Amino acid sequence: EARQIFVYRFPAAVYAFTVVADSVEPEVSVSGLVVYQLAETDRVIHADIELDVREAPIREWDFGIPSDYSVVSVTGASVADYIAGSTVTDGRRNLKVVFGQDVVGRQLVTLHLEKSEAAAAGNWVLQRIEFPNAKSVRGDIGIVSAPGFRVSVGQTELLVEKPLSYFPKPSAHLQQAFRIREPGWSATLQVEALERSVQSDVFHLYSLSQETVYGSALI
């Protein structure tokens, strides 16, 4: 199963040769499907990351995650463990995913990150997941909001807005969708709290008997 085989013929009993081995670096292309969720009591990031590993296998992979988000779970068919770093650099810390064996080809890793922050009106700056050792990065971003809040686009860079129907993963309450142009994208969204509107139909029933009046209402 060797990738390279060298065969030589020697014409005499005295001969010599030297073999030089160079380490082949793996090339990893990343395709991500990231959903940012504005919930009632927290902010959630769901990320389905597909790694396309070529040239050489890998045993582990590093992600750069927002420092104020906690890691809820890291799953995948080949994922054996993960290590979340504590050192913060430029608002991010390292998340090392360890595979159970050397992997090559397409590998799917699913990240679930959460931050405790109640939903409120104002600016919402999206914190991206970084891939320091990736050869190329592409993917889609979806914005999901809790009922009672409207999310609109404030300012984006290196993102392309796309119709919600074209988002690859159907999601309830999806309000915005983007395609990633470059890894260093940024986005600031506007969160607006909607006024509650409650309509009611009421049926009143009054009845009269000796010395007593009864009243009831069906709302």
C-alpha cells in the first residue's frame, strides 16, 4: 500500500545509496454550516464542520472559538476527545479535537457552543469560528431568533446575503442567511424587540335564579 516505490539494479557487489524522507504536510479544506441562535436566555452556535483532508492524514485539529462561549459538545464519527484551552488571544481560545485514529478524506465535526446572555434589543456582533491551519474556508451562516425578536442586517464584510430558501439546513425561525466569501468575515446585526399583540374573543354568560345572579366568561 506504499504510495512511492523505488527499484534499483546494482551491477557490482559494492554499491551504496541514501534515502532522504521529507514530511508531507496535510492539506485541509474546510466547509462549514454555522447557525447562530438568539435564544431567550443565551446565545448558541451550532456548527457542522466538514474537513477535507488530503496529501497526509491528521490525528488532531485546532479550532479558534470565541473565548466567552463554553463548549457544550464536540461530536463526530472519528472524534475521540477534545481539549478546550484556557489561554485567550484576541478574544479567542483554542479548541483541539482529537481523533481516534489517523484520518484522511472527508470528516464531519459538529460543535455546540453556548454563552449565557439574555435576548435584548441592540447590536449583535457575530463571533466567528476560526481555522488556523486550513488551506481554504467556505460555507454558509444562518441566523435564528427567538419569537418576539426581529434580526436585521447592520454591517457585514466578506459575506454575501442569500435567500432563506437556499440555506442548506432547514431551521425554524430562520431570519437571515449568508455565504462566506473569505475566512476573515465580520457581521454586526440589529436585534429589535417586537411589541406583543394579543387579540381575544370573549363570551359572557349571565344567568339569574332566585336570589342569585351567576356570571361566567369564556376567553
